[in-house]
Amino acid sequence: MAASGLPVASASAATGVFSIQSFQNQRKLLATPDGKPFFALSFNHIDSSALRYEENLHIWRERYGASEERWIRERVAPDLRDWGFNSIGWTQDVVVREPNYHWHSERWTRDHYNWAGLPYFHVVPFFEPQRWKLGAERPDVFSEEFARWCEFVARENCAALADDPNLIGYYFADVPLLTKGGQLYKKKQTWFDPADLQSEEGRKRVSREVRQYYKVTTAALRRYDPNHLVFGDRYNLAAPLPEPVLDAAAEYVDAIAVQLAPKIEETAAVMNPICWRTGKPFIVADATHTSRPAIRMAGTRHDPKKYALLLNSMKESSECIGVNLCGGFVRNRVRRKGVYDEQENPDLEAVEGFRQSNREITEWYSELG
């Protein structure tokens, strides 16, 4: 039984929800509600606001009738399927990025996911200690106030999704700033003092606080959704990952979620020992470092060769259950990364690379059933 209360089932077991199972040669993978193997090939950052600049607003109005539903049904979902993606990851995209103000677009709702008709991951913002989230103070996770807040967040998010078989599971915070600050957002305080990790008592204190954080958040989530997977915080591989944090989190999550930051070929070497120690597989929740400079400094384009290297590297790691690509459906003027430009001209080289790599991985995991 997984620590979150979900079974790690035997091969080909139908559970009615997405689960984590062992298939041929004990290869850990996600499994669909009917028990078929599933390696998440997910696309992140799907936001329509880049189609509403003054210069391209006519596209939004004339092509989609200013309708988010039509855009998702007629453009997003067909394209993702055509490109070989089998699921939707984190939908929000960066829309403002300044030293004192950093913001993402709104999260999708059940309606958005229904319009897309694809399996998906959903972000539940219990606590937002992201390195870029200024003003989000560290809560007292032992307080009744925090428990009441978590109950509301779970009720607001999970109650509407609990009966959806397309839901794969829940992420919590994005790249929490644990013990090391960043240069861009110097005012942002870390969750823990780095000195806490230098003594046994300090490490125990970190472990107690993280364990309480996950205890309260998962209890609130399970009150409204007792069935779907929990992936917890999406840890940043570019920063230190303290053992007390990961070990405490592993008691409550079904897999460890990470943002790809080291060289692609080094990711498995970093994560495999963590998975062996905690007994949890991992998922690449936001795969960066798969881009190349764009033409005329217009931003960045996806590199098909790097994407293929990433997927094949994760395929070879028996602990990896999926990859969420740091995609960008439409390239906006802030993050400047995406498949379509503002006039809806696609990056055809990237698209063809997606098709080929995703097709090969799909054929691989399908045969494991």
C-alpha cells in the first residue's frame, strides 16, 4: 500500500483510476484506469492569452469566436493528439516576469479538461513557496489556520475532479525554494534555514515540518478525493534536495516530482538513488533544457534532438513514469517559448520531432502490456 493510501498494483490490474504498477521486468509505469501501461507524454503551459495582443486579437475573434472552448476543442486537443502527446501537464504559463512581480495565468478548471478530453495533471496550491512567488510567507503548518486553508483549497479543487477518470493526479507547489535562494528574486525567503541541515536536531526539525505539511495537505485532499495519485511538490533539480525533505515527502506521495535542470543524461543518475532510498518512482514534471535559440532572437524553439534524448534517457530509467514537457502552446512575449507564434504559425521542425519521438515511446510502453 502506498503511503498516500493508494495501492501499487500488480501488472494489468484495473483500478478505475490512474495508478502506478509494475509491468514487464518490474518496469514501473503509470497504468490507465483499465490497467494498461501508460508513460506520461505530457505538454505543459497551454494559455490562450498570447492570442489576445492588439496585433493578433483578430485571430482570437475570427477563428475561435473569442471562445476558450472552441480554441481548446478545435486547436489544442487535436494538435496535442497529432503531435503524439497523451496527456496535459501544468497548464499555466508565465505572463508577467519582473524582479518584484511574477505571475502565471489561471489554472484550468474541470470544464477546460472536459473540452480537451485528454488525461491530465492538476495543480493544487496549498502553499506557494516558489522561488518566484514573492509575498507568499511560510505558514505555520501545525496551526489550525493552515488546516482550514488546506480544507478550502481541497474543496475548491479536488471535489470537482474526484470522479474524473481522466485525472492522473495532483501536483502541489512549483519549485519550492527550500534552502538556497536565487539571484533573480533575492528578496524571496527560503522555506528552511540552510543551517538547519548542519545538525541532527535541525534535520529532525526540517523532517517534522515537511511531514506535517504533507500530513495536513494530503488529509484535506483525501477528504474530497480518496482515489487519485498524489505527486506533491515539483522539486527543482537545479537546487539542493535535502534528504529530510524528500524522505518525509515520500511517506505521503506516490511518486517524486522534479523539474529537469541538470544535463538530460545526468537526470537518471541523480534521481535513481533517491528513488531506491525512498521506494518511490519519479516523474519529470517540467522538462526544461530541451530548447535552442529562435530565429532573430524571437525567444526559444524546441530542439527535436534534445527532446528525443530526454525521452530515451527516461525510458531507460526503470524509475521514471513520465515526462511533462516545458512546452508553451503559443509563444508569448514574457517566457517567449512555444510551438505557435502569435500569428499561429507552427514550428514545423519541432512538431515533426514531437511526432517521431512520442510515437516511438508510445510503441515501447504499449508493448509492455
